[in-house]
Amino acid sequence: MIHIKTPEDIAKLKKAGNILAEILRALKKMSVPGVTTEELDDEAARLMDEYGVEPVLLGYHPEFAPRPYPAVICASVNDVVVHGIPNEDPYTLKDGDIISLDTALAFEGMIADSAITVAVGKIDAASKKLISVTHAACDRGIQAAQVGNTVGDIGHAISSYVEREGFSIVEELSGHGVGYAVHEEPFVANFGNPGEGDVLEAGMVIAIEPMVNMGKKQVVFEKDGYTVRTKDRSRSAHFEHTVVITEKGPVVVTR
């Protein structure tokens, strides 16, 4: 079932999104050589406590995983596409790395979800382009999130742009509805055909999140139950925003 959010729900979502954006900005600034992924997770936990919000990912147990998630954020470095665990075998960031920072929080019962990919120190030109294209693909997906369009329109807007730029879209993972729970219907794939799939209505809230590989699209799932890597070990980038569908166009609450 797709849940339509009330104006009161959306007001809370906007507050949740603002807080989440502030936290991700702080983590981006902190992502420098010598900092560990565990330190980033600890800071996210501290900030969520300071803001009085709930860290939704901590203890969350999705159907695909053998155990609850053990951290506040996902920290995915270089060839890790998503769901990198920051506090189990922590990684120390190095100059030239890229890292995706992904988390969700609840404010007064409403959940916002967002991710950014950032450069650590000075990165190469190919990695810069990967990040830029992934960010732009997310924006193109958001622009397609109009009342009367479909999730297929969103996926097509994302994948057609990414492929023209010479990169690959991960197909095993997708965006989703969000708000009352961290994962709701509809399924929002990052590829598809215009006019196909669920029709977008005012009051729907979705997380749009392209995951883009520098190499081929295939991924592998690690034994820890969460970490997803590119099969060819090429780098991957990830951006995500929580978006409210309105009659006046998409409203990004996590910008």
C-alpha cells in the first residue's frame, strides 16, 4: 500500500529533513584523511542525540539481512556501493578516497532518508566526474517526480542520463517510499520506461537514490549481510533525497 501523507506529516518531514541535511553537512566537513568511519558514525550518533531525533538505521532489520544493522550511518568507501558498516573493522580515510554517507532519522514519528558522496582530500578527475554525474542523475530523477508521472519516468530520467555519460546504474537496489517507515511502497527503480509503474500522486513521499558505478553495473553482496560492492571493484557513488510529491512540483526536504 502506498501511503499518502497529510499536511501535518509533511510539516514534520520538512523539519526531519532539515536536521538530516545539517548532520550530513557536518559529516561531509569531517570526512578528511585520517578520520575513521567509526568516528563518523560516533559523530552522527552524537548529533542525532543533540537534535533529539531517533537514529532509524541503528537496530533496523531489513528482510534481506541476517541481523539488525549495527550502526547509525552507512559509510561506503570507493568500491562499496551502499550499506558499508562503519564500526565493524573501521576504515581510515585516505587522500583520494570517495565516501558515501547515508542515514535516516525520525522526528516526531516521521522519517527522512538521505545520502551524499564526498571527496576525501584531492581526488582524480574520473572520480570527480562520477560524483558529479551521480548528483546530476539524482536531480534529474527529482525533476521527473511530478504529479501524473510514474516511477518509470523517474527511472528513465536517471538511467538514460547516466548511460549517456558513460557510467552504469546499479539495478539490484532502488529508491522507495518513506515517511511512516524507512522503506515503504512504491519501489522506485533507477531505470525503467516512461509511463510505466506506479503513478505519482500529491502527498506521496519517496526517496530517490541513484547508485552509479564507474565500471560495470554488477554488484556483489558481502558475507556481513549488508556491504554491497561493485563486482569489478570500480568506484561507485550514491546520492539520495527525500522528496514530497505536490501539485506544484517535487519538494526536496533533505536538500
